Amino acid sequence: MAELTAHALTVSVVSADHEVWSGEAKQIIARTMVGEIGILPGHEPILAILARGEVRVTTVDGQLITATADDGFLSVEHDTVTVVARNAELANQT
């Protein structure tokens, strides 16, 4: 069983031709082909196929970053989350 810790995730959201957003986060939620998935620090390694939809990142200071993503994948390993999409754009930053 994975040990829960209070550290952050290192997140990178990229499209085919540019980086959309990167930074430290406490949570990420993305739509996959089998439904929404939530990632917190300490998550088990996973590779998932993205469905068209939003990727929502909550930064360590509580800011919500929302990006739209279309076709791609999400990878989690050692608290590093990489979202690679054919098309991705920053939707808002609050």
C-alpha cells in the first residue's frame, strides 16, 4: 500500500506543439476514456487514455487551472503527472 504524504505533484500539460501549463499541484482531475480520474500525491503509477474534455489542476496555493484537452494520454509516476494531448489550450486560471 502506498504511503500517503503531504508533498505536491509535479504537473506538466502539453499539446503537440507547446507546453500549456506546468507547476506544482495538490490535485489534478482529468477525463479519461473510462471516466474522470482524480490524482493526489502518492497515487499509484498509471497510464490512461484521455477523452475530450477538461483537465483541472489545483495548485499548491489553491489556484484552479483549467485546460481543454483532445486526444492523448495521462501518465502518473513518482508524483509526476504528465498530460500529453494532440490539442490542448488553457481555458482559465482562477
